[in-house]
Amino acid sequence: MNLQEQQKKFDVIKWFDSIRAGKDLCGTYAFCGRCDKDRPYPCARAAYRYGKGYIRLAVIRRRK
């Protein structure tokens, strides 16, 4: 399944979950911590990164 297909699946799930909850649930799923809403297919990409255990690290270079 490609990112576009996965995103469509997530959109349907989020839609129905949000209707049941009575509020927008975007940003409340476990993988949402890996979300970058500026990129195409944000949920699919976030779920992929979450599943692979990818995290963002800051690298600080010290000057000598």
C-alpha cells in the first residue's frame, strides 16, 4: 500500500472516530507525535516513522 492509499485509509478512520467523539481527533493518535503537517500524506508518513521507531534528534556541535 502506498502513502496516498494509507492516507485515505487514515482520513476515513479519523473522520468516523471524530464523529463518534464529537470533536476533531487529529493529533491524538499514538503516531501523531511524528507528524509533519507540511508534507503530503502526513498521517501515513507519521505512522511509518512511528512504526519504524524513528525519532528526531538535535545535534549540537561544539566549537573548539
